[in-house]
Amino acid sequence: MSAVNLPTPAASQEHAWWRGAVIYQIYPRSFRDLDGDGVGDLPGIIDKLGYVADLGVDAIWVSPFFKSPMIDFGYDIADYRAVDPLFGNLDDFDRLLAKAHALGLRVMIDQVLSHTSDQHEWFKRSRESRDNEFADWYVWADASPDGTAPNNWMSLFGGVAWHWEPRRQQYYLHNFLASQPDLNFHNPAVRAAVLDNVRFWLDRGVDGLRLDAINFCFHDAQLRDNPPKARELRVGRGFSPDNPYAFQYHYYNNNQPENLDFLAELRSLLDRYPGAVSLGEISSEDSLATMDEYTRDGRLHMGYSFELLTEDYSVAHIRGTAQALEERMLEGWPCWAISNHDVQRVVSRWGHGDKPAHFASMLSALMCSLRGSVCVYQGEELGLPEAELPFEALRDPFSIAFWPTFKGRDGCRTPMPWDGTPQAGFSTGTPWLPIAEGHRGLDVARQQHDPDSSLNRFRRFLSWRKTRPALLDGAIRFLASDEPVIAFVRGSGADAVLMAFNLGGGEAELNLSEAGTWHIDHGHGLPSGERTGDRLRLPPYGVFAARATG
């Protein structure tokens, strides 16, 4: 593929490259292994960048590849400036960056700012005593008079969010695993050091940051207890009702007002690098309100939440989420995701059984038609279902802790199937997670040659989408519709596009008498609807697109 020069980012936010961008998430452990150790690596990503560019996406987001003991598979960072030998080295990353840019792809990397690994040098020093240079770099607190934890905060991964350190005779806070101690962002030296690590990668040439758990940076300095949550309200995004984390409102262990000033500091740094962008992962008691707050002018460029990473597959939920965000997100820009490395794959989560091949393509098309940018998780373009793994194959501590009621994250992290060979073209060694039997026959090599495959439908839709400016940056207006049809207009005037999607397995109808006059547009490559007068008939999981007249 010939080199493509990246456009110079416009000063105006309205024409910034990331508005309407499709960002392809690569989970390095499971993408492609070139050295045969069974774990994906940076050279493996480089090897397949041409495939990614040919999808028609605008950028890649590479999940953590930093030095780590891998207890949480890279989200526990021991050195923010080093590549873990498992994945390669800094020269490999520089080659990845250069090749991606030559292919016209922007590169975003994960930054996990709120916590480190307990193997990080900062923490090793901090735990030694209460009076050394790093003593106040983490969240330490004395025990309660009876020796129990300082307050009632719970860890997202189950159990109390405090761990006893005998060397200091104090507890330290961990909102995730006990091996992931939380940094003390109330300490200005910590904030400066964190921003200096970010600067290291911006200087290296990355185009953006995906900010993991960004609303967890600050904690309540008074360590106030979180209030309890009634049993019937124990639901949330990213955890199950049987997790003690669901038993309380998380008002004090995250989402503190001081975080807004830190986001402004981070944005000020990013603004020194033209075109550099920030995307924050946000999970709070009211994620939509927090997204609005965090993406206002001078803070994050984009935010995404877990609102569509749930079991609820209905027009009411999808439309309601998008409409609520339009009403509440006054200045910012949303980013949509229906799959990632933390949740069950969408084909299984929303499909619940056998579905036609174009079901996955319809879901991707729907997400890529909403107002905002989009994160596509590796394999989503192939229509991969969730992998079914036996307990003995699990590697994720979250999966193991909550098995079998919550099967955790291993099922969405199995290796990418590239071909029909025993190891699916992923590795010459034994993969760190088994090749999913349900992915056999859905590999890239087989789908490449089928014009009606999920892969080729995905490519055609993204190619068509790029020729419709309204789908990239236009406003959105929802039309009245009943389950299972969702319909909306993007943009206005001559560029406007009408989109309608049938989320159901039977034929569905939509009354277009209130929608005005439109010309049908067949170029999206998915099973399309037929219009007779004011009546639109949509086939199962069908898509209708039309352009404005005149």
C-alpha cells in the first residue's frame, strides 16, 4: 500500500481529524505474535498494519505494552517509559509509529495514570517508610482504632480497597487489584511526574492518548465513607451485581472535583503538540454527566463510557443514551464503543445465538452512524463471538475471582484468527489463551475472498461513510420509531443523510411521512430497505440510507 501523508490538523476543532474518526483498538497480547512465544508483540502489530489500514479506519489505539509484571496484563505499569520485553523494545515502537504514519494511520496509546504496579520504583520507595522522598506519592492511611481499613471503600475487582503494608504500618488504597496501588494526585510532585511521562510519548510522536479510568485519579482527601446502595439498585457499568463494589455509591473514591484542574493541565500539555488528542474512559454513578463535565472546553477532546457496553440491546436504550448525551454534553465530543477488551463481544452480548453474517456489520454501521467518533475492537470487523473457555484456561484474575456467575474478560481477549491453521496464524507457539473454536471459519483469510463477509461489508461501509460528510461531523436528529427500528437524520441541507436500522430478526416498517423527501442511497453495502410511498420496509437486521433531495 502506498504511503499517505497525514493531513495537517486544522486549528479549528470543527475540522479536527478525530471528529468522526474510527479508531481501531489493538490488544497487543492477542493481535499477532512474531517471535513464537505465544504472546502478541509490537513486531506482530507492524506485520499487520497494512490489514488495519485497508479496513478504512483512521487511527489505532494500542493497549498497554509498557514494562509490567502482567498481573493485570499490562494495566499494572512498572515503568511508563519502557516497552516490556514481552512485546519488544522502543525501537520496535518507533518502527510501528513510522509505518502507521506512512499508511495514513494515527497512533493512540493507552495511558494508565491513576495507579501503577506495586513493582514501580515509586511504590517500592514509598512503601519503605513514612519520611522518604516518595512517602506521599501514594494514598496511605492509618488503620481504624480496631485495626480495620480506614473507610468502607471497595475495589472494583472485589473486596476491600485497602491493603496493609507492615513496613509503614499503614494501609494503601487500590481501586483495582491489590498490586495496583493508587497514586496520590493531591501531591503536585505526582502530577508533574505523570505529565512528564505523558510528554515522553508525545515527544516520540504519538497522536493521542486513551486515558484508562481517568476519573479515578483523585480521591476524597477526607476519606469519607461511600453511602450504601439498596439491593435493587446494585447495577453498574463494568461490574456485576454480586460484586461488593456494587453495594455502594462511589461518591468519594473517584470522580473528585480536583480532577477537573488536572484535566486542564493535561490538555494544556497536549495543546503544545498539534493534532494530539485525548480520549477518556469514564465510569461513574452518572457517566453521561461526567462525560459532559470532562469534555468541556479546555479538558478532554473526547470521552466514552460503558453505556453501550451493556446487555441492553433495544432501541429505547441506544436511542435514549444517544439523545441524553446530546442534551447533556454541551461542549464535548462523544466516542462510541460496543466492544472492547473488558466486556463480552457484542455479537454474543446483543445477539444471543445464531445471527446472519450481516448482523455484526449492521451493529458496526449503526455505531459508525451516530454522532461522534467510534472505537472498534480488534475482531469486531470479523463478527467474532465471545470465546467459551473452560475455567482451567482462564488467565484474568477478574475472571477467576467471579467465575462462574461473571466469566470475566478472557473470552473477548483470545487471539485474533488470521487463517485456518491450527494456531490461526497468530503464533508458531502455544497461544497464551487458546484459539476460540467459535472463531474457526471466521478468520481473515477466509473472509477476504467472500464479498458478503462481515469483513468486506465492514470495509465497504467505512469507505461509503467517508464520502458522506454528514456522517462524520453532522448534527443528529432522531425520528419517531417503534422497536425494533431506530432512525435518525445526520446533518442538514443538501448534505443530510437519513439512516434507519432494523435491530430485529423479522421484517419491520417505518412511517416516513414526517421525514420529508429523500433519495435512497444503496452504496453502504448492507441489506437495504424498500420504500413505497411513506412506508419503509426493512429486512431483518437491514439498513436504509437516503440522501436529501435538492
